[in-house]
Amino acid sequence: MKTFRRLIRQIILEGPVKDSFDEAWHNVDEERGEFPLDPDVAGTMHRDQLTSSFSAGDIDDSWSNSATPEEIDELFKNKRDLKRLWNEVIEANDLRGFWEGPKMKYFHSLSYYGSASSGVDKLQTDQTDDAALQDLTAYGFFQMYDKTGNKDEMSTYGIYNGGHQIPRHQQKFGVIISGRVTLATMEDAFTESRSKASPKDIAKHASSGMPKRIMPDDAKVASLLFEEDDIKDFRKIGECIIDNWSIEAIVCSPKMEFELKNSAKILSMQYKVPFLTPSDLGEKL
């Protein structure tokens, strides 16, 4: 298996930092176990919500719908280890200046699930069904979060030198944020969703903020980005996780309803941040 992974890395011409990370992650004495659920389903749930969903049998029937306590323990240990190693590699190679420097911006969409005008004023929690998820309204988002010092890790679309992969409908409304970058990937990483947290999960992370971590399977690990050349070589920049973040700008399409546009403009004046349109985000990579 290790020889096969090394061959794949050579074929796709990974950069030296990404290659060193892969060596450190994969070159272990004992192979990590494969979690028995669809990673795109299990990956978006916080621990207690995931455990409850297993018990209720709510997960996709095409995969196993049960896991042992040991498998769940290993999953979350591996998630923590993977994220810690990414940050250690970034620090060791002096790459934080790139990810948090002027070439990068980060956009959090408030029209991710459909329409910013049909969202909810209070964050949904305890959810398992993606079809039931809704965006926070502008009112709900700005009631929940401050201009600076926000502790919940936030999923964003990375924007590199004005290039991005943000779906058009998700550009309609959102915020540009800045903060500590704790993970960067080429695509949608299916990290934990705030809406897929149980009351127990929320209580556990009340002081530190809700975490976001990537599933530790081979496909997700292969999607990680480390240095500027990775973005150039793969021509991809996807989900990036931001911690301890601040709002830098509000983005709203001129085609949005008058009331929403007006509210967004008022918020931008109150927060003393720029009011932007989707065209200001840049162009597709």
C-alpha cells in the first residue's frame, strides 16, 4: 500500500512539502483503520451527533450503519492528528505567511444551501439530513458572530490572487473573513457542520469554539494543499478553514432583494468594512 501511494504521488507531481507531509502521515507502523461509513456523510457530523445517528440507523444504507466505540475513538483521534500534522508542516516550512498573507482571501457563503433570502434566523442544530439544512439569514449571522474574535472555526472558499472555485449561486451573499488558517484543500472537504452538532457537542466546545476537521481517508488527504505551487500545479483552491476570525467585507449581489441589499449596506457601514459584489471576488481558476 505504501509503495502504491508513493507511485501515485510521483505521477501527480506533488510538491516537496506535500510529499513530506504524505511521508509523515502514511509512513506509520500500523495502518489506520477505514471508517465504515460514507466519509462525506460521517465527516460533517460532530462526535455525539455521529454516535447518535449510528444508533438511530439514519445513515446511508449503502454503507454500514454502525460502528464500534473503538472505531469512533480512532476516527476522531485521526482527525485531530491529521489537522495537527498539517499545521506543524505549515509552521516548519514557514508557510503561514503565504496562507495568511495578501495573496489569499477567504469567502464564507451565506447562500451555500440555496438562497440567502430564505434562510433561518437561528442556527439549526442536531441535524442529520442535508436536504433540511438552511443558511443563516444576515440577521442570524450577525447576531451570532461579532466583527472580530470569533471562535467557531469557519469553512470558507479560498481565493488565490483573484482566482477561485466558488459556485455561482454561492457568491450571492456572504462575508470575506480573515484569521488563522488551520486547513486548506483543493475541494469541498466535508468538514464538521455547526448544524450537525448535538447539544452535547455544543456544550463540549462552548469555550473553545466548534472545530472543523477533515476525514482522514486517502482521498481527503490527497486533496490537502500546503504551498503556493500546489495551487498553481493543481489549478485548484477549495475549502479552507479559518479560526479566530474577523469580518473584512460583506458581499452581496446587486440582484438580491432590495431589503437584503439595504440591510447588507447598513451592516457594512456599522462594521466599517467594504460592501462588495460577487464580481469583486475574482474569476474562476
